[in-house]
Amino acid sequence: MEEKNNKNIISGLFSDKVKTMELNPLLTTKTVYPEEEILISNAVEKRKREFRAGRICVREILSQFGIRNYPVLMNSKRGPIWPKEVCGSISHTDDYCGVAMALKKDFKSIGIDVELIERLNMDLQKYICTPDETRWLDSLSMHKQKEFLALIFSSKECFYKCQYPISQTFLGFQDVTVNIDSKSNTFEARLNIKVANIFAKGIYLKGQYLFEQGYVFTGMEIKSSE
């Protein structure tokens, strides 16, 4: 994917107070903090490129919040350790990295995901989809099924990334059912289970999505007032 110089693809998935940035890991030449570089010293080159692109985006957004010289390290689950004032989410593929971040005074959590549609095998549908989602996909044309299977997958990944910092709970694909509104490019991710006495069974979070250049992008936010 070509690197964007103007308003980025993912900015439209979030409210104005959420800051976003994207880079192409294959074209990124900037360096990260030494403390961050140590974290990937034993990683393969692909992982190093994606990690660096993510941390470069993070550094740029943090500077917009007035936070500088802050290496973002990893916790025991290999997730980013954000400054206490912010929340955020990172997603990447071979040639795309996107980051969304916000101040915690405005948002409890942020989720973002990007998936290359062609990489998703239709054989995975039985693992990804609930019965309701399968029936909906089966009602679509063959041309649309793979595209929207990728959207369901990405929506669940996005929801997981958004809820995890709050609940610290891992979810399976069958724990969430996604409903898609293709007219408004929005989705609802509804919990089929109770999560950690924080999210009740049946509760849902709304997100936005878009298709672009063979990718699907999903974004979700939880406001501090919610």
C-alpha cells in the first residue's frame, strides 16, 4: 500500500479527538528509541519493520499530546505500555501500519484493526462465525462473502482490542456476534457471554469500517463518559 501524505485512511473511523497515523513498514526509514529496538533484537525482519512503523506512529501522536521522549515498551502479554494519560491501538500488515490514540480523559479505550482480504481463507468461516453470522454470509453473493467474512473477522479483532485493556480478558470468536450495516459502514459487536463483571452478556459496542485497496479497516472507541 502506498504511504499517505495527507489525511490518512483510518481517520474517518474515529471521533475528532482520536489521533491517527499510518505508515508503510516497507518504506519507513526512521529509527525508534534504543529501549524499543531492544525489544525486537531477536525478531525476524518483517516483525522489526512492522514494530518500528508502529512505534514511529506512536511517537508522532504522543508529541501531538505534548508527550515526548517516551519509549513505549511491552507488558507481559506483549502489548504496548502506554503513558498513563493515553489509550491506543496498533494494527499492521506487511505494507501497512495504522495507529489510533486518544487521551484517557476523553476515551477509556480504542480499538483498530486492518486485514488484507485476500489472505483470509473461506475455510476459516466455521471458526470465525457464529450461526447467525453464517446465515447472513450465506445470503450474500459469492463475490461478497469473502469481503464480508474479512469484515466480520476484523470487527471481532477490533472489539477484542478495545475491550481487553478494560477487562484483561481473552475472548474467542464465538463469544461475539457482529451485525453489519452496509448502508452506514458501521457494525455492532455484541457479547454472547459475560466478561469479567465489567461487560454484561448482550451488551454491544459500535464501530465503523471501510474497504480500501483490497483491505478492510475497522475502528471502535469507548468514551470515558460511557
